[in-house]
Amino acid sequence: MNEDRVPKILIQFFKKFPDITVKKIAKNNNSSLSSFYHKWPFNLTPKKFLMIIRLAKALKLLSYDHRKVRDVADELKFCDHFYFCKWFKKLTGLTPKKFQIKYGSYFRRKLFQKIKLKNFDIKNIFWILKTLEND
């Protein structure tokens, strides 16, 4: 497994299939799930990496497109917007709407140092966003 390609592979799968799982990616790469995890070269697990990709996309959609929370949940293939709100709040410490109001303008202006998320370093999310945009 090429270390540089792994995140790109996950990002490419996510762009095509926002509801992709690590199990589906491993199967697509003709690898068992345990083998895929064993060969994973990064500090973050593949599952956590996918979660950060989803969160990065959600932050972008909430900030740039001023979409309704329900529409963001639908685009990211969450089963419903209530689950999306619960998931988002667990990760960031804020509801999606509060994020839009409090940090949306900072996110659009790339003033990431002013954004405080409960469980994530915004720099990781910014890196994911740049990678999403470049592919």
C-alpha cells in the first residue's frame, strides 16, 4: 500500500460515494478489512480519516453554500438530519447551525486559527479540504 496514495484513495471514493465505508474500500482494493487496517500507515485509523473527510465536507457546505442543515445531511448521505446534527455536535461541540453562525465567515475567509472545534485540529480539516479541491 503506497502511503501517499491511501488518503487520496479514500478521498476519491468519498467524492464518488459520500456514504462509503472502510469495509467497502478494502473490498474494492481486494483486501480484507483486517489487512487494510494492518497496512494502514497513518496515526489516524481509516474510519477516523473518513470521519474527518465527512466533517470537512460538512463544514465547507455549511460555510460556503449557506445550505440548510437538512440539505447538507442529505448530500453527505446521512440517514436523517437529526442523526447528522447529533454526529456533528459530538465531533465539534456545536450544532451545525451554531457552527454556521459562529464560524461560517471565519471558515470562508480561511481564518482557521479563530475556529475552535471540540475534538479536531482545524489544520487537519483544512488539509483534507485542499486535497478534496485538488482532485
